[in-house]
Amino acid sequence: MKNRTPESHSLRIAASLFLFTLAAGCTVTEKGNKRYELGVAATAARLANSAAFRDTVGAYTFYEGLAPMRVRGYGLVVGLGKNGSSDCPKPIYDRIVQNMYKQNRYGSSGVVGVKDLTPEAMINDVDTAVVVVYGDIPPAAVEGSRFDVTVTALPGTQTKSLRGGRLFTADLEMYRVVSPDVSISGRILARAAGPVFINPFSDEQSATKANPLEGTILGGGTVLMDRRIRLVLTEPSYQRARRIQDRINSQFPGGEKVADAQSPSFIQLRVPPEFRDDTGHFLTLLRCLYLSRDPSFEAARARALADEIVRPDAPHAQIASCFEGLGRKALPALTELYSQARDFVSFHAAAAGLRLDDHIAGDVIVAHASNPKSPFRFQAIRALGEATDIGGTAVSLRRLLADEDPRVQVAAYEALIRRHDPTIDSHIIGGDNFILDVIPASPSRFVYVKRTEERRIALFGDDLRCTPPVLYRSPDGSLTLNARAGDEEFTAIRTVIARNLSSPSLPAPFELPKLVTLLGNEAGIAPSQKVLGLGLDYGAVVHAIYHLCQIRAVDAQFVLEQPNAAELFGPGRPQGRPESEL
């Protein structure tokens, strides 16, 4: 298993955890007392005769710590003009002031007539608003992991809107609600900061209208410490706990132990470096390890897995993980399965082989990714996005950018983004406003917009441009674009509503990549008097593009990120649910 590139799509972790739960079951524990749920016993009974369950770590253990962990804090959103508020309850005021002094240095400006920039002065300015910040740290998250956070204006304040604001760094704490009006805060587990994204759409794209007092910071939360993950033995036994510990550590050798049998009842786990961007897969693989390392046992078990995987009702994903746990010695049994006519056999066998760096398996996965009739097409594309050490996989993904199905193009694009592939022409817009990707090789013409984990706009198709006549005015009045038939460029007017300021008429290009860049770049003018940017936030830029596509001023479809559970989890109807203690 080689190091992976950072993953920006947390649904991959959700998929791995979902498949693990579905195949192997999991439960919760409560302080000192085990509480088994019926699902665990039922799963064990169903898989008791499976070669993918007998003699594995999962046959004797379950996980503790697989629920998202809610964290909360208070912070200050700045850059609101006159839409903010100086209202703030004293206890929250004191906490924010203390935190801001801890995070930043403040002092006198030294300029007569200029107010000193201090936390107290900032909170008391109507350009800012105190907000509640909360989010869910994903299961098995490690230090440095990113997650979305939500910011909400404090109830009862005079704040009018958080649109266009930016959250100062805020601490996020574990907390417990003890009554409707009282909660107890605990350790600081994460921090949050960044530009606030408010849904720019109304009922046409969302179940509810945008709330100007609530926004999201995509990927704005950063985990400060690894979340605790433990294996709990179904029957306490120090001898078995030590045996499981040794088996895990032999599978993942390194400087620091992955497993530590701290008692007869549980084993503390540490995610190894090569899996820190794929913790869901690590947890699935770990419980599929066989306790025996005897060569004769492993050879016989590989053959038993090969015999079982051809059955339609077999736990195919779990069998693939067991093959991977056996290592390259399982390849002889696996390679015989690659040519199986049944797609569920060839795909899962090749998925295991790909994890074992088998180039032949790569060819099989490419065949699934290229086949419109394969039910595993999207899973295969994601697998290719991870196979950075298999030659030719990037080339296959690049070809899929020209597929007839836009969903396939998006999946291939996201896989190539994970690989940092140079095929994707990426530009950072406005410092950290968003990323603009241009994919001219696409036969389709559409705009793809991310709304989870990162701010990203992808333009698919060559020569995307606006055709007049066009008249666009943003819902909040911050941007007006106008062009008559025969014009060679837009006339743009940028208005800062909160400050009641408007720009003069400015030229704006028809070419969509240049227009998006101009709208999103920081406001400024070059020495040549050329306008560099209009300083619109991500949500405002997205709405403008959406409108231009809707009125057909841009001959392209607008596609807002809509995660598809069927594509994520593969064929079949999901059953059960992840269950665990915080």
C-alpha cells in the first residue's frame, strides 16, 4: 500500500465505513458496560460460515468510536459592511476576545485618527458579527483532516446577513447538552476559519430558501488531534488481545505501533501514515486480517475465498479486503478470477489486485470504468484515482474526460484532481476564494460546481463564452452585467451594498474562464488601469454562472454537486446503518 494523495471527497470515507458496517457489523459501548445490538449478533450468524469472516480479527472484535463527533464554538465573522452587529452576550464576548488575543497579535496603529485594531473594537463594529460555529468531525479523522463547518448568527442580535464574510480562527470544542439552556464544553478538538458560503439558490436548487444568517465554510474545519479508535473484544481475553495486536502490527510495520493491547477488553489503534487519507479503508482492511500467518493456512484460505466470491450472495467487498490482507501471495488465486464473466467477481477480484499493485488488475478495472454497462463503473473510476503506482491508469482517466456521459466525466475529473494530474488546468482565484478548473477536452459543455469540502468550479468544454444580449442583476444587487446584441464585452457594475458604494461601468469579457476569474479575484486595478477583479465571493460567482446558463447566454448545462449514493456504494440496496459511540 503506497502513500495516497489528499482526498477532498469525504464520501469515500463514508462509503468505506458503510461497506464495513454492512459486511461486518458494528456496535456501541457505554462506559464500562458492553451493550450489544441485535445487528452484531445477526451479522455474525449470517457470516459464520464465510471464509471472509472465520478466523479474522473481525470475528472477535468490534469498533468503538465510529460516530461523527459534533464540536462547537463561537467566532467572529468580519467583512459584513453594515450588515453585522455589535450585540454579544458578555460570557461569549469574553471567550471570543480571549481566543482572538491567543490566535493573533494586536497593538496600536500609531496613526493619529485611526482606531487601534483590537478584538474589542472589532466585535463592537457593525462590520462584524458574532456567530455560533459547529461541525462534525468524521469518524477515524486524523490530525490535519478537513471538514465542513456551519456558522450561524447569534439569535436575538441585529445581524442582517453573513454574506461575503470571513470567519476569524475559532476554537471548536467537544460539548455535552445537559438541559435545554445549559451545555458543558470540553477539550478543543478542532479549529475553523475561512470565507462563508451562503446557498445562492432559492427553491429552484434547494428544498429551502437561502438563510442570510447561516452559511457554510467548505473544508473550513481542521482536526487538531487524532480521534480515538479502539477495537473491543467480544469476550475479554488478554492472550487473544495480544495476538490480535501482534497480527495488526506485523501487517503495518513502522516506527510507531499501530495496535496496542491496553487491556483484555480493548486494543487502542493508530492510523498508519499510508492510510491517513483513507481511514475508512484502513478500518475495513484491519478487521479482515486473518490471525494465522501460517503459509499453508493462507494458501488454503485464498482458495476458499476464490470459491466463495463467485456466489451472488457472497460478501464480495469483504472477500476483496480479505484477499488484500493476505498480500501478494493471494495473487495466483486472484488472477484466475479477473476473466470471470460475472462482473461482481471480476470487479472485486481486480479491486483487491489493484490494491496489491497488480498491473493486470489495473487493466480489468479500466475495462469496468470504460464499460457503460458495468454496474461498478463509478467505483472503478474512483479506484483508478487511487492507483497512482499503476502505469496507464491516469491515461485511462484522461480518456474518460471525453466520455459521452457527463457523470462519467465528473467522476474522472474528481479522480484526476485527487492525483493532482496536470491534465486539469487549475487556477487559484482570489487568493483562497475558490479554484477554477478548465477541461477543454470534454465533448459536453457544462459547468460543475462543488458545494462540499472545497470551493471549486470546473468548466467542461472548449470555447465556453457568453452570447449577448444579456442583462443580469444579482439578487442582492452586488453585480450587474449588461451586453446588447453586437457588443464585444459586458458592461459590469460592482456594488458593495453594505457600504452603499458602486463602481463605474467596467469592461468584462465574454469568455467564461476569464469572466469567472474577473468576478472572483480580489478587487483591484493594475497600473495599466486594467481591472484585476471585482471581489465577489464564491456564492455570488456561482449564482451569476448559473443564471447565464439558465438563460442560455452560455451554451452549457449547469451541474451542482449532487452525491449519488447508488454510485458511491455500488449496486444493491443499502441495509443497516453505522452505529457507534462518540
